[in-house]
Amino acid sequence: MYGVCGCCGALRPRYKRLVDNIFPEDPEDGLVKTNMEKLTFYALSAPEKLDRIGAYLSERLIRDVGRHRYGYVCIAMEALDQLLMACHCQSINLFVESFLKMVAKLLESEKPNLQILGTNSFVKFANIEEDTPSYHRSYDFFVSRFSEMCHSSHDDLEIKTKIRMSGIKGLQGVVRKTVNDELQANIWDPQHMDKIVPSLLFNLQHVEEAESRSPSPLQAPEKEKESPAELAERCLRELLGRAAFGNIKNAIKPVLIHLDNHSLWEPKVFAIRCFKIIMYSIQQLLGHLDANSRSAATVRAGIVEVLSEAAVIAATGSVGPTVLEMFNTLLRQLRLSIDYALTGSYDGAVSLGTKIIKEHEERMFQEAVIKTVGSFASTLPTYQRSEVILFIMSKVPRPSLHQAVDTGRTGENRNRLTQIMLLKSLLQVSTGFQCNNMMSALPSNFLDRLLSTALMEDAEIRLFVLEILISFIDRHGNRHKFSTISTLSDISVLKLKVDKCSRQDTVFMKKHSQQLYRHIYLSCKEETNVQKHYEALYGLLALISIELANEEVVVDLIRLVLAVQDVAQVNEENLPVYNRCALYALGAAYLNLISQLTTVPAFCQHIHEVIETRKKEAPYMLPEDVFVERPRLSQNLDGVVIELLFRQSKISEVLGGSGYNSDRLCLPYIPQLTDEDRLSKRRSIGETISLQVEVESRNSPEKEERVPAEEITYETLKKAIVDSVAVEEQERERRRQVVEKFQKAPFEEIAAHCGARASLLQSKLNQIFEITIRPPPSPSGTITAAYGQPQNHSIPVYEMKFPDLCVY
């Protein structure tokens, strides 16, 4: 029966006859459109036949592929495409199975044209939104095959490009078809992402190879349009754009593995391009940095620089993880890098012969981390930036007399290097920081820790602290105008931006001004200061005068600078000649600036006269001769005449006439020393410090005598603990007796006790009044008491004899 039907066409099923009629005798004539319309109408009228139509078309296509009749293969695929576009009934699932079977057959072919044909049909199918769900459809073969096509290595460059582009389009179609269909196999599974993402990156990586070709001007637009790299980038953006928060990890991990396997962190160009596409997934990159904490410094530096570039283009608030977590990761890597640089090994073991190379690479990595910290901070709003500043400051090791020293293999101090690196990071974050309220920008806990670091002997650390303070105080971009210390006759050429001091700034200076002045004063007295330190001190004084000054602050700053002049003149600290000349020059430059800011003519005239006198007689006391490459100094600064000095009496007189507080101006500035100032003369924690207890004797108000330090031993500690317990017991017993006495004793006894205490107090007061009321003893009142000891006897004022010169 089947043989008879095969020979007699009239007895064949109608759907087969309709399918056969769409094929012409000559395949070059193409699809017979009229017969195709009949087939489409039949499929729409009898949807139950659609699966049989698909099966028969599939059978014919497989036969034609085997017989190399590629013209009929193209016609069959065109017919399938038209049927897919036209039919959306419930029976389409069975038809799709036949369709996918035919596409798979074409993709398995070795002919590039058939592979491209199958891919194009699949892409058309992927753009169709199906009305009915599918429960058993699988795309595993297509993911594998399209990924393989993305890595094509055909000899013909043009054919290779077409195959790769077809593979990328196929992967894009698979993602579109499956990403939103919950019934399909999860395309975000690692088994699929490990094929899709590397295939896209492979083509994205070869953009330079594609650009190295030099097509003719007429072909250039077409080539540029058909670039696999651009298509791969667009597909990768679409893939990541469709990823939910829970799936992004599976998409990012293959990227990191690809960069590791192909050593793409060190050139970092391609890695930066990748993470500009996936910049919002910074958390994955941070985790990868931790995972590679023992990789080579160049690899870690590449990861950090990629992180920096991704953060620069990130919009405010788009960073994935919490801000502090991100900075904590970077600072942790910074600490690890310091350890690696000191030990010369990633596991702490000594590795001879490689330290110089490793240390150089670690320095490069540390600079990359610091740059990244600044890049991240620049994208944050002010309130988050303030949190980051406090967070970084909390990580800086605090200078302490009893802090244990932890040195590395080279003898360098780990804590000192940590301080320097963290202060560098803090300087990066503070650069460009704008905050209208200084109380918020420099809170008390932050300022205390920062200024305590400024008291260390390490010159580099002190310089960082001064620069950080300048960055916070400079809110109008005046900092660079004070980079050079000079005595300008007209400061209007600087074009300074000056605003009136706000109420919040006034409150800040009332609370912290003395603290700032004290640290500026002590910083000026350091022997290790160089030109950069004096330039930073001048910039800090100038910016305080511009940003935070009112009349009271101006008066205190002038007193401070005059006290610095006294330091250079008296030289109790035995400063070198350069330091003394630098302090004279610093005072001249600042007083020249503040006199022109106050616009008091008499004050300006006095400052101008002293500067002109110095130019003629002592140019080594002016910044133009001191702060140069080869300073011109004087060997003898002990005999400085008064005409070369700024006189406090004269300044208080001229400013007092203009409404300034002349009484306060007359008082010399004396810093209030605190415990941190006595920290072994602000020694650096890099020195070897033993645990000591220093007992200060305060019997003499003029001179403090120190007893020898007591060494703490086990017996000493035990005795101290026992004695403290005994003292507490005695105090507790005394309090109990007092309470019991007032509760149980009669009123007369309590009154007598209080009266005795009152009498004792009155007698003491009488003695004090007697001493203060009587005048000091006169020489004529000296008598000799028992045992031959001279005794002074006070004589009343009316009995004292005064010299004739005292009589008016």
C-alpha cells in the first residue's frame, strides 16, 4: 500500500503534496510563492497537521543535505521560517521540535554556508514570542555549537569572520529565548555561562586584530559594521543587562577566570574594557582581588587599576557592595602588600635574591591601591565621603609610647609604612572634598587623631598631615596660590576667593583653634623640617586666615607667628641655621599677607618697613633667599637687631587703634602642652621603646624633676594589685563609718564636729588673708631670731621709709 502511494502522487496525503509543490524543478528559481501561500493557508486551517508538515520538511531537508542539494536545503529553511512566523497555535511545539532538529542538522555540517543558514533561522525563531509554553525543549546543543563557532579558525579570514559572527548571533538568540522563560533550563547555570561568556570575550579580545586590517575606503564602513568585536560587546552588554542580582555572580566569574588564564591583568587594557561593560558588578572584582592576594604584585596592581577605571565611570550610588566594605578590602590589601614588601615573600618566609624586584612591584601595587581609593571616593556624596575619611583614620596606627614595635626583615618599621600609606590614601580622599561646615568635615575624634600623628618626629608623616589639613580647609581653590612662599607687595595678583567666615566656622575655631595653633607651633620647631614643610605651614596659615578667620582668629595667628619669630631669635631648641632663617622668612611672608588682608594702613606700613630693611641688611631672613634651590644663609644669627624684627608692641598699637583687641595682642603666645606633646619629645614609634613608668615630681612649678624610671616586674605588679585592694578596703570602711556616725550619733556631737571643722577652715583663711594683706618684708625689717637664723618681720606700710625719688 505504501509503495503504491509512493508511486501514485494522487494518493499521497495532501500536506505532502503541498510541501512538494513549493519546491521548483530548478532550485535556482527559488521558493514557489503561490504554492507556499497554499501551504500556509492549509497549516492555519488544519493546525493539527502542522507537526506532520514539519516532520516531512525535516525529512526532505536531511535527504537533500546528504545528497548535497543545497539549493533545496535553502528553500526548505525558507519555508520553515515562513511557517514559524505565521503559525502561533498550540500545536506549534511539535513543529518547533522538527525545526530545531533541522537547524541542528545544518549546524553539524562542515559547510560554512549551511552553518550560517541554520544560525540565521535560529535567530529568527528566537525573536518569536510563543503563545504556549514548552516543557521538554533543550538548548544545550545550540549553546555548545554556537560557542564553538565563536572560536572558528577557518583559513579564509572573511569566512572565519562570518562564522564567528553567526556564533555570536546564535548565542544572543539562545539568551533571548531562554532568559525570561522559567520553564526552560536555567541559562545562568555555570555549565552554560562557562561557554557563553568566554566565547564573547574571545571575540572582544581580538578587536585589535580586526582593526589592524586596512580595508579600502569603500569597504571600511561594511567591515566596521560586521566587526565580531562590536557584536560581542553588544551581546555581552545585553547578557549582563538581563542578569538579575542573584545571577550576576555566575556571569562575572567566567570573566575573571578568562582574564586569569590568558594573563590579561598586567597589560590591563582589555580588562579595563571588560569592566567598563560590567562596572556595576564591582563586588565580584573585590572578591577576586582577595582571592588573588598572593598573586604577583603586577597581577594585583592590574586588578586594582581595573577597579579604579570602573569606579571612575560609575554613577553616584551605583557601587554594588557597601562603601566601607569596599574600602576595607582595599586597605586590607594595602596592609598585606606592606608585609610582602618587608618580608620579601608571600608566605612570610625569607626569599633571598628576589627582594628588590618584589619590593619594587609591591610599591607599584600600593600606589595603584591609593589611586583606586581616591577614584572611589571621588564618586561618593559628601556624607559617605566623611564616613570613609573617619574609617581610614581609624585604621592608622596611633603613636604611643608603649606601642610594641614590629619590624620587618629589612629593619623598616611596619607601623610606620602603614601610617604613610594610609595617610596617602586619606590625602587622596580629602583632595577636592567640599563641605560648608568645618565641624562636619573635621569632627573632634578625627582631628584629635590626625593632630596626634602630626607630633611624630617622622618628617614624611608630618608633611602628609599638613597637606591633609590644607585639603580640608581649602574650600575655594586657593591652595595652589600659596604653593610658593613670597612677600608680594600686592596680593591682588593672586586673585584670592575670600568669603565671610560663617557662624559654623566661628564655632569650629572657638573649639579647636588653640589645638591647631599648638600643633603649628610645635611643627615649626622640628629640626627635620625641609622646604616642603615650611611651604605647607605657610599654606595652612594662609588658608586659615582666608577660610576661617574673624578678628579674634587674626589676632591669635599674629601672636602665633610672632612666637615663631621668637623661637628663631632665642633658639632654645638649638635649631640649625637654615631652620632659623626659614622661620624668619615664614613669619615675614605670612605677616605680609595678613597685613594686606586686614587693610590696616599702619600695620601694612610697619610690615613693609621691616621687609625693606631686611632686603637691604639681611636678605637671608626673607623667603626669596631662603626657599630656593641654593639658599643664601647667614652664619651668625645671634646678633639680630630690633629693626629686622616684627615688634609685637608696635603691631598691637597699630591694630588696637583699628578696633582689634590690643590687650590680647600684647600677650605672647604660649602653647598649652598636653600629654601627647610630652610623648618622649614626640618620638617616632619606629624607635625601640621599653615599657616604663615615669613618675613626675611637681613640687617645683618652674622645673620638673624626674625620679628614675621604675622597672616593672612580676613582684612589683603583684604588690601594686595587693596594695590597691587594701586601699580600696580602707576607703570603703571609712565611708561606712562616716555614714554610720551621721545615722546614729546624737545631734550635739554632729554639730560639735562640724563646728570644729568650720573653725579650722576659718583659721586657715585668716592665715591666708594675713599673708596677702601685709606687704612684703623690707630690708630694714630683718632681725635675728634664736639659733642665729635671720627672720623677716613685716613692717606696716605707714612705718616703711621710702627713698626721696619716690616722693612726689
